[in-house]
Amino acid sequence: MQYIGNDNYPAKQALTDACLMWDQIGRDKIEKRVLSLSHLCKVQLHRAFPLAHLYAPTSEDLSSAMSTINPFADQHDEQLLILFRDRLRDEYGYVIRTTSFKVRIDDPLDTHALRISTHLFNNEKEIAGLVDAMQNVYQAII
């Protein structure tokens, strides 16, 4: 097989450097940190939106660095969540994603939710700021 063009050596070097950094910090330490931030996020989201649908396990054994929530009554309104996501980014600078899935395999409609990923470089203040911004956008939309 012949390739035309150049390989992306800077990207490969960046990946190598990131892996070395993970090894220096310790992957277990990184996992503990992102799971701790995710737990904090879930707790704060539940306090801020007690009636929201939280599509993420709170059990430590099943936890991940993702929190998935839909604060609106209509779990099938994708456009409302896109508006929410975009306003959160444009007005407050927080970047989260939307996701779609079927809660049950035979559901006729997809359920839509916001997906928040916590990372090593995030901190507790950012989680609190995100939740506050989400409350502000929610109040502006409803």
C-alpha cells in the first residue's frame, strides 16, 4: 500500500508525551480523581435538578467519568437540549455534549440527554460553575 502525504508526527509525539505524563502521575490516581469529580458532578446536578432524569449510575462499582442528565420533562425533545447545550457553551463557555439512546430496546423514540465528562484537568470550582450555569440556562429556557 502506498501513502501520499506526510504522517502526523507531532500528533504521535503528543500522544506519547500524554501517555508518559499519565504514567508519571499514576493511572490509578487519575482514575480516582476523575471518578471523584464525576461523583461531585452527579451530587450537585441532583441537588440543582431534583426532578431531572439522571442516566448515570451512582454506584461506585458502575461509575464512570460521565454524567448524563436531562433536566426537562420531555425526554424526547432533542432540539430543546441542543438549544440548552449551545447556550451553555455560547453564554458561559462550558462544552458538554448531547447524546441519544433508547432506554428500553422497544422504545419507539430515542431519549435525549446532556453528557458531561469530567477530566483530570477539571476541578471542583469548574463543576460548581457548570451546575450554576446549567441552572441559569434552564431558568431562561423554561
